[in-house]
Amino acid sequence: MTLIECVGASLILAVIAVAAVRTSAGAATAQALSSRRATGMMLAESLLAEIERKAYIDPANPTTLGRDAGESSTDKTTFDDVDDYNGWSESPPRDSTGAPIPGMADWARTVAVAWSDMGPLSPDVSGNTGMKSVAVSVYFKSRLVCELQSLRAPD
């Protein structure tokens, strides 16, 4: 082989190596994004399930949304009905006992509860409609990853 042939073969190998590295990096990025979406969905589903296990309404205060006397704005273990979660935010996410979920330091969850007319969460519906819309949003490093909504009817 001549020197020119060796240089040409080296250039071809370099182009192939760069293409292979770019393909691997793209695959790794796609895998990380997919993993982040799956984690976000799991975090949203678990909090939504926790909320749905609560009573529909607090018998002591059935006409307002939000926390009632004796319910902490920083401790969700004091919540006894669905609308107590309205405005709830946690970072890192916590399980139903209030313990931080390991490995979730970069994650956050928020909740919005509103009276609903069977449609998506809408701020222009006011008063007790007999239905509540619950929206859980999950963030990774302050970027929205997942949002789930659920309608909750009286027990």
C-alpha cells in the first residue's frame, strides 16, 4: 500500500467511527428520554392513586376546595379528602407516608384540584358541580415530563 492509500483508508475509517459514535450517542439520549418519561408516568400514577383513595369530600366543609383546619400545607399525611391536595407541591416526591422516594432528588410533583363539569381541568367552573378534576404534573429538573388528569365523583 502506498502512503496515499493508507491516508485514504484512515479517512474512511474515521468517518465511519464518527458516524458510529453519533449513532450511539443518539440512542443513549433516546433511552434516557424514554426512561425519564416512564419514571414521570410512574410518579404521576402513584400520586394520583394516592389521591383517589381519599374521600371525595370532607363532611365538615363540603363546599370549598383545599385544606381544612388541622391539615398541614407541608405534610400530606394530614390530608383526608381529595381536594386537600389542591395546590400541593413536593420536591423530591414523597410516598404516601411522607418519606422521600430514594433517587428522586431532581424530580417534583404538583397537584391541582378543581370542580369539574366532566371536561378537562378548567378554571372557569365555579361551585360544587358534583365532580372534581384532579391534575398531577411531574417535573424533572423543572421541565414538565408528564401530566395526568382524573375525574373524581362522590363516593
